[in-house]
Amino acid sequence: MSLPAHRGRKILKQLPARIRLGCPNPLNTLDEAIAALRVVDPSCTPPTYMISDLQWVGACLGFRQNSRAYLRHMAQKATSVQGDVLECGSGLSSLLLAVTAGRLGHRVHTFEHDIECQRKLTALVDRYRLRNITVHHTPIQSYGGFDWYELPKADLGDNFQLVICDGPARHLTDSGRYGLFPIMRDRLHTQCRVMMDDSNRSIDRHVIRRWRKEHQIEVQSFGRFLQFAEITCV
């Protein structure tokens, strides 16, 4: 069924200008976005338009999308983090974290279950010579009562101060992202902050309730529809 003409025009106007007018080469745009991120003052959060550029490039290159508010909040935390960063589930957010945390001398470890996605992101990491990030291939495995990432054999360290908890995806396991605390709690800083996107989904609300029962945490939610949460170990 076709839309009325006035509704079609309204929807068209809501699309980003570069989509309405034609998409330039996404890799060229990504080159520019990474170059711009690298010259942002290390104490400052990257401006919104840079986050928007990464969103658009991510869509063109087939990466999972995060909301702009979530990415900006993530970048803000990475700007002030005092230790290494763990990311569960890869994407162009991995490059944002690598550049932002790397300016402060911190490492990023990213878990990715899909070998093709891992190779795709590693190629971009090599393209931009981001030496402070490692994208690990970490298949999903059973831990008895839940499924989570298989820990890589490489040294991960034991003092993560920021965790970006975007995986495993809900179609991979019935236990959702629950495994983060049971498997990684001893490797997290005593006041680690955990960011979880889409925290309003029923499976993730259940995960947070389980974490609250089993660990000392505080939870703060952001947004209305595309909600995300920041979880602080206390």
C-alpha cells in the first residue's frame, strides 16, 4: 500500500541528507571520521556530528547499529576512564573506543563470536593502525547454567574499568548477557562501569535483576524508547 504524498515527503525529509542525496564511498567517509576523532582534545567527548558520521558509515558497512545517544555516552565514559576497556560484541563502536581510550593510553579488548565479523573489523583496525585494540574471536560456549563467550587464550588483564556489554545477541543464547559477571567479575575493577544497550528488552531486564541479586551494583537508565543502562559496581 502506497503512502499519501504528503506523508512520503515528510518521511523523506527526516532521512539524513547524505542518504537522500546519494551515498558517497563509506570507506572514504570512515577515513575522514577516524582522522577527525584523532584530533579531538583527549579530555573532551567527540561532538555529536562525529558520532552521527560513525552511525551512518556503520549502516553502510553492515555493522550493528547503536543509538547516537548511547554512542555519545560511551565515548564520554571512554574519555574519562582510568583503565582498560572490555567490549562484548564488535562494531564501529570498537573503533570509537580504540581512538578515544587510546588517547589516554588504555587498551581495548573486544569479544566477537562471528569469525567473519572479527576479520572485517580487524582489517579496519589494521587500516587505521590502532595498536591499542585487540579483536578476539570468542565463540559462544556453554558454562552449564548459561552460555557466554569462550575466553581467549591471550592475556586480557584483570582490571577493566569500563565494559561495553552489547553481546551476546539474544538469538545466540537464552541467557542473554548474563555471563558477564559470573565469568569476568574477578577481572573487573571494584568500581567498574558497565554500559548495556537496549536494556528495556525483557531478557535484559531479567539479566539485570539477576545481577542485582548476586552482586553489589547500582543501575541508572537513560532514554525512553531506545533505552540503555549504566551499571556501577559498588
